[in-house]
Amino acid sequence: MCFIQEKTLEKYVKNIGQYTKKIMKNFYKYPRTSHFSWSLGATNDDKIIKDLSPFYGMVGIVSEKMDGENTNLYPDRYHARSIDSKDDPSRHWVKGLWGNIKHEIPEGWRICGENMFAKHSIYYDNLYSYFYVYSIWDDTNTCLSWVDTLYICKCLNLVSVPVIDTIIFDEDYLRNLPSKMDLNKQEGYVFRNAGSFHYDDFANNVAKFVRKGHVQTSNHWMFEKLIPNLLKHEK
């Protein structure tokens, strides 16, 4: 198996004076990504980064922010951002993908990415897949480095989010980057630590820029007519 050796997180839970072996399974809501202060699409209820010092000197990946739905794949279930998310036709394709690879995901691990099947505000007509990976987490709730993430994506034949650049954190570069993007077709970008980091330290390792008025539908996309985005090989 090409995956990192499977691990199982086991705890011993005390019950009526005896120790019972129990596999502890945890599911996590993907953290909200804070906006850089120059992000044009931040709203009043969004988190804005006020102190950039944790990013100084950080080697990071700048990737395209895809206009999809956060999706989390475990060995025994999958869910959207909400852990109790319900079934929906827009999630059937990624459910099928999960069914094909779930046996390769170690206990306690999860693969996180964008479900790109349904059009939200941006219509994509050149996708390599309907699922784009942006992070993989191990059984200690640590986000793997980008190098390890790409290795596992290759092993499982998964597509990762498009990388715009790899940089040492540079505020001026990131402030000017939107002028070089097509914000009619790109929602924005995400800067993440290229190394590994723990779930509890997410806010100090990941941040985003989003275009102005990035939501351009009258209702939530799930209440609109389902319009599938287009895969590259279908053109």
C-alpha cells in the first residue's frame, strides 16, 4: 500500500473498575479561515487577522481558493463543513470517490478538500476532478506538510488545489497578487504553512484573500438549481 503505514488511535477507557479497549473516533469541523486585512470579500462576521507576526519568516504555499464546498473524508464516513451534514445530489460524486479510497485512509486520519461538483458563484469548465485536496490530517490532529500531502494525493490519484506560488511570507507580494489574478474566474487565494502544524494552531498558519462580492447568487447555492461544473475531459 502506497499510503503512510496505517495507524489506529486506541485509548483505554476505565469502566466499572475495568479497562476496556476502545477505538476513539473523532470528527472535526474544518476551521474557519481568517481573512487578511486586505481581503475584499470579508463580511462583518468573518475573522480578520490583525497580527501578521506569526507568519513572518514562514515558508508557505499560495494556492487558488476554489469556489466549492468543504468536504472531509475519513475511513468510515465523510461530511461537509457541518459534521451532521445531510445527503444532497451535489455530494454524490464525492461520496463515490470516498467509497473507492476509504480503505486506504488510516484510522484517525482525514482528507480535506473542496467538493467542486456544483456551481456556486463561479462556473468552472476545465476541472481535473470534482474534488480538490488542500490538507490531510493525521491521528494526532496534525496537518501534514505540503510535500507529504502531494505524495499521498499521488498515491491515491487525488488532485490537489492549484498552487500559484511558494514563498517566504511577503505581505507586499500577497497584497499585490489579486491584481495579477482573474477575479471573475478566481475566488481568491489561500496562504498556508508549507510545513506541518496542529489543528489548535490553524489560525497562525492559514489565511485567505477573497474577491469583493464573491457570493453572487440570490440564495444559498444549495437552494439554486443544481448546475454541475464541467470536467476538463468532458469539453
